[in-house]
Amino acid sequence: MEENTKKMLAGEPYRPDTEELGKFSSLAHRLCRDYNMTADEEKLERNAIIDKLFPDHGESVYLQGPIEVDYGRFTKLGDNFYANFNLTILDTCPITIGKNVMCGPNVTLATPLHPLLAEQRNPRMQEDGKVADIEYGAPITIGNNCWLASNVTVCAGVKIGNNCVIGAGAVVTKDIPDNSLAVGVPAKVIRTLSEKDHLNNYPY
């Protein structure tokens, strides 16, 4: 692995235009295209693509599709991961997802960050004579047994604890503790989930 890629994964400023990262992203984008052209019943084809796109995944991963993934190889999916339509994963830094995590439609997990000052954010001449920008990022961690409802965005550097529910449309910018119900923009914890939330007449 090139030094630039190691910097990217460590959350340090890096160049996104290197040959290695270009190969990684091109492969991921082709695999996403191939996956999005498959149908639900083409399970063998879909599973083969998931194996290539997410080398570090658990058992029983289901992606409804379409999907858009930056690299895939830097994302870990736990057992029984489920994603509805339009999952977007931008894994310039590692993304770690626990077991039994559900994502509603249009969920975005975004680890990239860009400088706030325009003169640092804009593409410019680099030491090697090429015009490029400098980016950085921060990892995302999602615990076990979480549900991210429709249109949730999880931002760089966020840790979501176990057994959490993130309400529809929420933008998660700060860590969420275990057993929390969080909603809003930015997402805020409104209460702790408990046995009071047990669905009556349901066997579990």
C-alpha cells in the first residue's frame, strides 16, 4: 500500500489523484455498476460482487441497490447487514459496521473532509507539477443492532453506539451513545430506548 493511501486511511491530508487510489476507486465503481444491473433473484451474481467490493464482510449481507461506493475495501460490514435503495458509502477512511444493522433508503456514510478555507480546498499546482486538491477524513463506526432510517447521513468521525435508532432525515455529526433514539439536523438524542419500547403482542 502506498504511503499516500496510508495517510488517507489515517485521516491525514492526502492526494486523491494517485494511481493506486484511482485503481481502487475505478474497480469499486465498476463493481457498483455491475451490481446495479442485477436483479433481486440473481443472488449468486450479487454475492460474488459483494465479495469483491467488500472483502471484509460478515454473513447474510443484503444490499437492495442501487449502491454507490468509493472504495469498499476500506469498509467492514457485520453479519446480517441490510441496506435499502440508494446506499452511498464514501470510505476514504475506514468504516466499521457491527452486526444486525439496517439502513433505510438513501442512507449516506461519508468519511471525507475538505479544508474549510477556499485557498486550501481548491485544486492547485502540487510539487510534482500536477494540479490536484488535498483532502482528509475521519472514520465512522456503527455498533451492533442499529437502525438508520430513510435519508440518514452519518458524517466523518462519528461513532454510533449499539442498539441505536437514527430517525429519518437525521444528519449525525456527533457521537451517539448506546441505546439512543436520535433525530433531527443535526441529530440529537431525544431519549434512551428501553423495555417501554417493546412492541405489544410481539414474541421478542
